[in-house]
Amino acid sequence: MSNIKNIAVLTSGGDAPGMNAGIRAVVRTGIYHGLNMFGIRRGYDGMVQGEIFPMDAKSVANIIQRGGTVLKTARSEEFRSPEGRQKAYEHLKKLNIDALVVIGGDGTFTGASAFLDQFDIPIIGMPGTIDNDLSGTDFTIGYDTAINTVVDAVDKIRDTAESHDRLFVVEVMGRDSGLIALRSGISTGAEAVLIPELEVDYDAIMKRLDKTRKNKSSRIVIVAEGDKEGGMVVADKIQANFPSYDVRLSILGHIQRGGRPTCMDRVLASRLGVASVEGLLEGRKGEMVGLIGGQVQFTPFGKAIKHIDKVNTNLTRIVEILSL
Amino acid sequence: MSNIKNIAVLTSGGDAPGMNAGIRAVVRTGIYHGLNMFGIRRGYDGMVQGEIFPMDAKSVANIIQRGGTVLKTARSEEFRSPEGRQKAYEHLKKLNIDALVVIGGDGTFTGASAFLDQFDIPIIGMPGTIDNDLSGTDFTIGYDTAINTVVDAVDKIRDTAESHDRLFVVEVMGRDSGLIALRSGISTGAEAVLIPELEVDYDAIMKRLDKTRKNKSSRIVIVAEGDKEGGMVVADKIQANFPSYDVRLSILGHIQRGGRPTCMDRVLASRLGVASVEGLLEGRKGEMVGLIGGQVQFTPFGKAIKHIDKVNTNLTRIVEILSL
Amino acid sequence: MSNIKNIAVLTSGGDAPGMNAGIRAVVRTGIYHGLNMFGIRRGYDGMVQGEIFPMDAKSVANIIQRGGTVLKTARSEEFRSPEGRQKAYEHLKKLNIDALVVIGGDGTFTGASAFLDQFDIPIIGMPGTIDNDLSGTDFTIGYDTAINTVVDAVDKIRDTAESHDRLFVVEVMGRDSGLIALRSGISTGAEAVLIPELEVDYDAIMKRLDKTRKNKSSRIVIVAEGDKEGGMVVADKIQANFPSYDVRLSILGHIQRGGRPTCMDRVLASRLGVASVEGLLEGRKGEMVGLIGGQVQFTPFGKAIKHIDKVNTNLTRIVEILSL
Amino acid sequence: MSNIKNIAVLTSGGDAPGMNAGIRAVVRTGIYHGLNMFGIRRGYDGMVQGEIFPMDAKSVANIIQRGGTVLKTARSEEFRSPEGRQKAYEHLKKLNIDALVVIGGDGTFTGASAFLDQFDIPIIGMPGTIDNDLSGTDFTIGYDTAINTVVDAVDKIRDTAESHDRLFVVEVMGRDSGLIALRSGISTGAEAVLIPELEVDYDAIMKRLDKTRKNKSSRIVIVAEGDKEGGMVVADKIQANFPSYDVRLSILGHIQRGGRPTCMDRVLASRLGVASVEGLLEGRKGEMVGLIGGQVQFTPFGKAIKHIDKVNTNLTRIVEILSL
């Protein structure tokens, strides 16, 4: 049915836990269907430079539990130009590669779209980013691990906050999206969560902190890095408003990207890896594969990367109710 | 609108991580809506014995991250009889308790149905069980933590299996349901997964183990405890079929129940806790609250406890493809 | 033999994992020997304010596994003056408290010395600080947990460093001591470790980084916060020297203080808690109890707080050898 | 000074976390001193079969954090005979291997002694076993990780025990040694610990359990697998003595061997790896390298494997005092 014989897989953009589980699933599904499978190192840059090599079932053994990506990832200026993409295409041609699976975020799919427009080679995308900021899937690969890492970290900080009667402002990842902040805020019993999607109502926050003054010996305020002001400004404002508080700031930083993937991320990456190869064999292209309500769904790249506001106002309301 | 003024919450059945997050959410949501909140110790047994006490916002502070249930749980023979339930009802009356939230599994909801039939007191159920064997919710509270505990354990066992070129049969929880086995099997790259819902095809399993003989230096077979034969028989059969293998059995046991809940279980329990109280205030009763496709849904007790076969044949197929 | 009947325990200075295990051991050992036990909240400040309460065996149940300190900790300006200490002493007198166990670091023992000089009340100190910067014990309570937290975090960062071919400068705690940096550096295969006790030889570091350029795709440099220049300056210097590197900075911050204590910290705190009470009963005072080579030892406060240079040059040499 | 030019390293006996850190340290220290380094797969069996290969600095990259052993381990019947050892020796000769580092336990060192007697080839041993049952080192590589794994597991079981008011008998590893049981018992607040080195005084245990009946809602009894009766018998006896208790048994099994090594095990393995190679260069042989009181020490194989009773009666006393 399908003419596809040789598929290559790459990871691009920021690394996310579960990417390795995704690579493994893509490679093994291809082999299961009798295809030849290839890996491309360092994303589009490696494609431009021709860092492409065959992968067999064994080459993805014992990686499902590892963070990061064994294929590595990088930015590529060259791939943004038609000439760069032409070089990449020639490397693929030389190895008779018919189709691609690309794992990454919106930048990855934008690149894939440009490549597809230029050469009409089938490409399926898999959502691999800790930010969960794509349409067409309930969760992206890496998101569940990242929020659990944040929750572990904030649980530790809460120990210190409780011991010293302190308020901690914790800045978490999420440049355009408050989804890491929101779920980790609910999970750690944060008193307030500030996210880029919503205007901050400082009056309301200060009132809530004041109201809970008697009940609480520790307080946690979670701020997404993409928030207009950022953790440091928020910490200063709270300190200025409540001079008697002992306010501290903690910026979690890069620990949020790494680590062994959770069960959910491994299952998600495995399911999407199978579906992406089988999608290509069914003739699909230019689409991102995702899970919506537990079912595999395909969404055109152009729609997947549109930052539809996923902020669940139920979640923001829950922060407010439970921070009593 | 609602006449409900006093709500009590209890946990029943096997403990599950996230139950504390659920209790916290129920208590704080009630207080948020101006209600008086009560806790019942040790499930229906405590209700029969009158172990009921008021709870305020502070009484659920600092429990969201803790495994088990601060309200404790127990079996109750007495509650199965109308006389036992009568005693329980009188304890509620004395404290003017108008409504209940019960957190547990199918036994919990069966008990709740009987009580509701007898006294027409509004009850909402929350799905709290590691087995994920209820209809009306994609995931039960505790399931995500339990599968991550299994995955952590099997990752450790894989280290030893790799070092010694061994095959490990790992028995995991799931008396009637293979959902823990299936997802943890995919997540740990298990070579085979045996579950109660499916007839075991030993020929196929032996063939698959044989086929992968060359590629693999370690092998993991996951068996749900509810499987017809159980881990020990499976281990013996594999050993008999492959005398040269070094086959070992590991029964994970009770570690699967405890531990700090994952982010997903905390968020799930928090959302359902809010929804259960607000459901009561809207006049609901005799229903379990769940999340389906990310949305809050209510399902009558009778339907929730029906063991509809949730086995996703996609998942069993994925085990086969990826164990190449 | 001993006239001691009533002992109070407090925690002071920065919180450290294992303090709760220490409190538990002190309280239960006192009860075991027939004494009345008291807790003092918020360190010396609580002593000055009279926040003292009786503790029984149950009051320390289920805390051995928890980070932070259930007795809380705080700074106290007032306790630095003879008048403040006089107030504290009167609160103790009122409750007939004969002796104290204080858990903390050098500030804690300095305060204890002043109190002991003024009122001749027996005090034994327990080393509770993540920094391991005291004489008279091989390890302080909290140190082992803190270095494991650092190692977990750097393992995660290494995933990202490997995926992106990056160099990460990671700043860890240790204002006056490089012991957290040194052991976590060895444990994470760091290419270099910068500590306050040693002059930084940038030439040597740059040479080592350059030499390993071919072998390595990721590099980690650990910097103790007490290092003369700090993580940011170090990162800038490396970037300036190797413009082609992708250098990032991560400051781990407060997550290093919290978390469930490791086995080693729980055993250490338990052993020292027993020994501190039994030391008091044997007539000891003004000493810190520690473990040296696995044996309980007592060291006068004045000697314990002297920052003897504990830097094991074997360890710095090991970093160099193993970062090949 | 030394004539040694080529060193091979192997792991033998049960795998232990930190073995990889030890292999890495041996290989890199050899390279640092200008030697050629080799790995032997699957312990003495691989040596007999000639599974020997060169190792460079890169071949041990990114393994310090991984459980198990990348060199694998196995039993060898053949190596027990002079003829088998002769075969092994000839494989070494062919590659001009002058000296060996063997990582394992008492069986490993017994084999090394026989080999050394037969061929006078320098061998240094490193203590790699989770049991901590060797003389000549305070701790063996893997012990600290194993006890932390046990503590994590028992903390989880305690959640369930607390929720259900149960008594759990937990069987942990330690065929001849109660050291895992003892330290994990102290760390988890176990009510009793049964170890092979001490006669069990059931009367005393039953009295202690009875005495604590009022204070406690959960109870944990830790039994070393080498205990005369084992977990199941102990559980039955307690159940018979206290029919009202809800007694459960949990056998932790193989999860105790694997997992990412703790900081302590990584540092220990790194230090001993450096010392073993440098010991060989100084002319040492037939000795195990260990850390005693933080200092590197060498102990003849014959003495290291003598099961001197390491049971610290201080520790058994601490269990009793703190289980009040």
C-alpha cells in the first residue's frame, strides 16, 4: 500500500523526558513493519550536516527510562533558509529516506512545515516539550515528568518554609504558558499562582495572603517565568506589602527539563511513536499526532502550533478555593 | 438553594495515594462555601461507631503530599446490615450531618448505595483506588502513583537483570484488572504482560521470548496478581521452556499502595474534591464524580462499579510491537 | 546518679533533614530513662518568649521520615543579650527544666555557650546543618541528604547538558565550606569543582576543560556559593575563554535544605539523640556529640565551631583524575 | 617504579549500585597514570572464556549514575578448578595484562586468592556488595543505596500500615548479616528488628509490641532473610500471639539490588577505584581496599572475607529505646 521504505527520526528544540521512549517506539515500530530506520543527530542541524545513521532494535535498547535525548538536539540557523533545507534534503535522498518523524515543539513543526512545502516529503510530528503548549494533544511528552519534578522541589522548599515560617516565591518554567505553574501550584497547595495568560490582580493576591495569615505558617507563591514581572519582582512586591514576612525567592531552573520520565510520559511517547509511523504508512503527512481524551488524533502542523489558550479556568478557581 | 449545611467525608477500602489530597479538597471546598465540615475515621466502621469529628481548614494543612489517608480506612461487617447502617445514621443525625462524600472503590460505592436507599441522604463518591477499575473516570485517584512506583521498582530490577542476563517475572497488583500491569509493562519495556482480562497465549509468549533471544540480555515479564496462574506458575513455565534462562520471580506487594502522590493524583483528587462538594450543593446524590477526557462527569454508583472491560487493545498491541 | 529530671530540646539555625529524627530520639530516650521531656518552638527565640511545651512518645510519632523541623527554627536577636537570656532562663525555671539539647550549627553552639556561661545549666549540642562544617563529627545531620539532593539535581541537568552539548555551571550551597560541592562533584562526574577553601586556578581549569574537549559532549562545573566569585562570574569566565561553548548557569538554591532524610541521616540523628540525653545523664555539658569513625565522641563547643579546614585533598585530587 | 602497564577490571558476585562508579574510577585512574586498561565481561566466567576488551576514558562516560554493572557479572564453575584458572590466565597473557582489579564480595576474593596463589599476578579487590559483610571497610559499595531503597519501601508500607492500623513484617536482604535490617529498622522507626547474628527473644518482642499497643496505630517488624525463621514464620507467630492484630508480610526482594547509587556509594566507589589502581602501582597485591574512619586501608583477602561480627550492639539498643 505505502511506498515508504526508509524513515528517519530526529529530536529538536528543548529536550524533554520521554523523547527517548518516543525514539525507541518509532524505531521499533518501523522495524516491526519491515522498514529501514535511521536516526538524525542534533535535530535539523544534523540533517543539514548529514549526521544520519541506521538504527536497529538494539540501538534503542535500555533507553526508555533515560531523560534527555540520545539523538541530541540543537538549533539550526541554516535550516531556516531554502538553501539549508536543500542540503538537508540531499542528505536524505542519498540514503533513500522517504519520510520523517520529528519530535519537538512549535519551532520543530514550523521547520517541518517549511521542509514539507519545499520537498513534499511525508513528515509526522510528535509533541515533545515540557511546556504542554500545543493544540491537538491533551499532554505533550515531558510535561508530566516536569510537573512532578517541580512538585518534588516545592515539597522540599515547603519543609524549609514550614520550619522558618517563611513565604517562598518559586519561579517555574513556562515562557508562554502557565500550565506547569498551575498544576504544580494545585499539587503543592500554593497560596497563589501567577501565569502569563492572566493579568495579575495583586490586590486579590495580597488580600488572600492576608486572610490566610492566621491559619498558615508557610506560604508558597508559584510564578511562571513568562509572567510579565517574573519571580523577583513578585517577591519584592509581596515583601513591600508585608514587611513582617520573611520572603525568599527560588528559581528552579534547568532541573525541570531532565530526569527519568514518569510512567505517563513513557506510555504517551510509546503510543505516539507507534501511531506516528503507522500514520505515515497510512499516507498521512504534515500532521502532529496527539492523544485527546485517551484517543490518538492527528492535527495539521499549522493548527497544532497555534497557542490556543489552554488555561483551564477551573484550575485557577481550584487554586483559590484550596488555598484557604 | 441547597439546604445542605454539614458534610462529612470518609475514606474506605484499600488506601490509595492522593486520598489525603481529596480529603483536603472536600474540607476546604465546604468551608469556602460556608458549610461545616466533618471527618469520619476508619470508613463505614467509624461511622457505625460514631468516630466523627469537626474539621477546619487547618486540620487538612500539610497533608496534600502524604500517602495513605489521615482519616484511616477499615472494613465494616456491621455496616452491611440495616441495623449497622441505622446506628451509623443516628450518629450522623446527632451532628446534623446532611450529606456525605465517600472516597474509595466499588465496595465503598456499594455501601453508599445501600445507605442512600435506606435513608435518602445525599452521597457523592470519589474514585480512590490504585486499580483504576471503575467506570465513569479515565483514572482513579492513586493509580498514577501506583504505576510510577511499579515502574521505579522494575527499573531497579532491570539493572540486576541486565547485569546477570536474567529473566524476571514481576507480579504486580490488580486482582480483577490488568491496567497496572499493562501501563507499567509498556513503561519498562517488558517483553510480555499477562493480565486477567485476556487468555494467556503461552505459545505466542514463548515464541516472542525466543525470537528476542539474540537481541536482549535481560527480559521482564509482568504478571497481574489476578492472572489465572499468578507469577510463580508463569515463572516455572518459562523456566521449563527455556532451561538455559536464569529465571527469577519478584512479587512487588504492598509498596505499590503507599508513597507521596504524583502531581497527576494530587490534581485529580483536588478537582474531584471540589466537584463532589459542589455536586452535593447542586442537588446531586448517588453518583461518583470522575474526569473523562479532562472534564468533570457524574456517573450513578450502579454504573461506576460495573467492571466494564477497560482493556485497551491498543496497549496490548504496543507491548508486542515494542518488545522487539 | 544524675539529678536531671526535665530536659528540653530545640532546633536552631537553618533547618536540616534529619532534625526531626533527632528530636524524636531525644524525646524517646528521655522517656525511656524516666525523664519528663519538653519541646521549645522556634529555637532560642521561642525560649525567650516561653514557647515551651511537654512532649510524650506519641508527639514524635511519624516524623522520622519528614524534612524540616517540627519544632521550627528562627533567629533571635534578643538571646544575644544577657537580658534576653535571663528571660529565657526564667521560662525554663518555671517548668523546672534542668538541661537542654540544642540541635544546630555554629551559631547554635555559640548561643549555648553564652547561656551555659551565664547560668551553668547542662547543655549538649547535636550537629544539625547541611554544611558539614563542624569539628568533632565526620558528618553533620542533614549533610548526606543535601548532597544526595544536589546529585539528583545535577543528574537531571546532565541529561540536558548531554542532549544539547552544553557546559553547565551549577552553584550549590556552602558559604564557608566546599564539602557539598566536593562530594557532589565527585558523584556527578563534574569536570571541575570550585570551593571557598582553595584558591581557584583558572588556568588549570581552562586547560582541563580544553583537554577533555574531544571526549566529552557535556561538562559540569560545580561552584560552592561561598566561592570568592560565585557561579555567575565563573560561568562568564568560561564563556569568555571558550566562545564556542554553550554555557549555562543553574543555582540550585533552597531545594538543598528540604526533603525526606536519607537512611544515613536518620541513623546518625537517632544515634546522636540517644547519646546526647545519655551524655547529660552522665554529667556532660557544654559539648557537642558527634560520630567519628563510627564511634560516639564529645567535643567542647569551643572546639566544635572552629572551622578547621576539613578539605580532604584526596577528594580534590579525585575530581581531577576522574574528570579525564 | 612499577612494571605494571596493563590492568583489567571485572565485577563478580551479586550486582551492587556503585559498581559502575568503581569501574569508571579504575579505568580513568589507570589512564591518568599512562596505563592501558581492559574490561572483562561477566566476571571470572568471562575471564575463562576470554571476553576481554580495551577500555578508554569514553567507554566509562555517563555510567557513574547507573545501577548494576556495565561489565555484567556471573558465576563461574570453571574458575574453581586449576584448569579453568589456567585458561583464564592464558587469556590475560595474550593481552599482556599484568594486574587485576576485582569488584565483588567474599566469593570474589576467594577466587582472586586462588588465582593469585597459582600465578602470582597482582590483584586488588574492591568491596562491592549490598550486604556490608566484609572486614576491612566501614561500608561496602552498594550498601548505602540498598538501605535507602529499603527505607523508601518501608516508608511507603508505613503509609498503608497507618491507614489500616496494621502490623507489617518486612523481610529484607542479608543472608548472613543483619546490617541492612538494623539500619533500615532504625531509619523507619521499626518496633523490632530480627537478625541472623542474634538469637530472637520472642518473649521480649511480644512484650514490646504489647507495651506499645496504646501509643501506636501501625507497627513495623523488620526481619533479615538470613534470620533463622524468616519473615513468614515471624508473621505467623505474631499473629498467633495477637489475634486482634491485622498482620501482613512483605518480602522486598530484588528491588534492593538495583537503582541509581547514592552520593555516598559513588564517592566510596570513586575513592576506592583510585586507590586500587594506585595500590597496584605501589606494589600491593592480594588485598582488599576499604575505607575505615574515612581513610583508605588495605586488608589481606583472607582477613577481609572473615565474617567478623560487625553487629553494633549500640544499634540494637537504639531500636529498643526508640520504638517506645
